[in-house]
Amino acid sequence: MSTILRDLPPRSILFVPGSRPDLAGKAATGAADAVCIDLEDGVAADARADARRGLDGTVAAARTGGKPVLVRLNAGTADYAEDIDALSPGVDAVVLAKAAGASHAADVAGRLDARGRGDTGILPMVEDIAGIDAFAALGARDAARLVGITIGAEDLAAELQCDPDGRAIEHAFYRLLECARRMGVPLLGFPGSIANFADLDAYREQVTAGAAMGAAGAFCIHPRQVAVLNDVFMPSNSQVDWARAVVEALDRAVAGGAGAVAVNGRMVDEAVARRAREILARFERFNA
């Protein structure tokens, strides 16, 4: 399983249709941190068989930039079974459309293992209330294969009969944050529609809300959105300065026999330092 996806998740994951290997090649050399080849909604139903047959070439094109490559599977069991059969080496993780809980993830894991893909991670995309309820019951022992969890706001909004940019989706996103923290995996996404690539100011507001609620990165559907994700999910200079000060001060305190220390008028202990180290690790990764 790709530890980079789980331990240091990408800021931006760009969807490309599985029927367009040319776009996969462009995404590979673009600014997105990772590429997700879509075999589901991004491909017309009557073109999915051709997309599966051409998946080897599309994955190869996506890998030319050295980035993590994901593949979004279709939701129905028969459909995702065919998707998994078509997977080639070089896929770091599969995205489970309309993820239904532990049994869904376990079935996909078993099918991957049977095809020699035991190192392929699983990223559930939760798109309905039942999915949220199912993952809410899980803990860290259920998440060994998972590299994260994300939201499908458009489908969820359709079920809830609400605006995908509304407060109901914020509530659902917060529930997914709780799921992610219990399972010990990153939360990806934001409480809003992924479809907005024209009004980037509005899009930035939604993405910023997701980051403030604990998300580490998000999917996007258009190259114009990538720069917003990379900026919002990148630690700021002030965050990095704070993190360095915290880690250095606590290290000195621990060396002197203390378990806490004051930094800029606030008490810092190991819990605060752990968050500071995570900020520095993300900064260093994306500035390598």
C-alpha cells in the first residue's frame, strides 16, 4: 500500500476520464499532486468497456510524471469487479464510488488480493447517508487498507434534496471528519460542489472551509482548480514558523526534563508538537 497517500496525502488529485489517455498524460506533467483515472461518472456508460480495455495505456500515461495514480471504480459489484480485473500494475489506490462501508471495502480488498494487487490502497468516496452511517461505526482496526476517506457532495446533496454548497453538506462533512479520525486516515474534500471551476474565488472559499475542518487535500475535475487546492492545502509561512518554534522549544524542554513549555504566551506539550510536526512534514514534502 502506498504510504505516501496515507501518511502525507496529496493536496490535489485531478480526475481524468478513463476514456482519455491523452488527458492522463497532460495531468501527469501538470501541477496536480496525484492523478485519478475515472471509470465511473467521467465516462459515458456505453464507453466504459473501451475505457477498461485501454486502462493499461491510460495508467502508463498517468505515471509518466512520477505521481501517485488512483482509479475510481464503478459502484455496482459486477461493474467494479470488471474494473478490478482491468487494473494494471502501477495503480497506487482505487477510489470506491458510493462506498457502502466495511463489507464493500473488504470485498474490493479481497478481489485486489486475488489478482496480486495486495499493495493497492483503498479510498472510499462516501456519497449517501447509509455510507456515512456505515463508516461511522468503524475504527482503526477496520482501516488497515484505507488510504483516506472522501465525500461525494453532488450525490449526497441529491439524496438529501439540498444544495451541495449548503449547511447540510457541512454537517455530513464533519461526520466524515469524525470517521477519518477514528480510523486514523486522512480526510479529503470539502463541503461543497466539486463542479465549480469557473468562479475560482467561490471555489477557494469552499476549499478553505474544508481545510479549516481538517481536510488534507481534495479531488478536482479541472486543471484550473489545481492551483487553488495546492495553495490552500499547503502550510503557510506563518504556520511553518509556528511549527518550527514549537518543535524546537519542546525538544529543548524535554532535554531539560520538562514535558511542556511556553511558546509565544501559550503552553505547548507533545499533543501540540505532534500537529506541528505534521505541518513541517507536509511543508517539506511539497518543497522537496
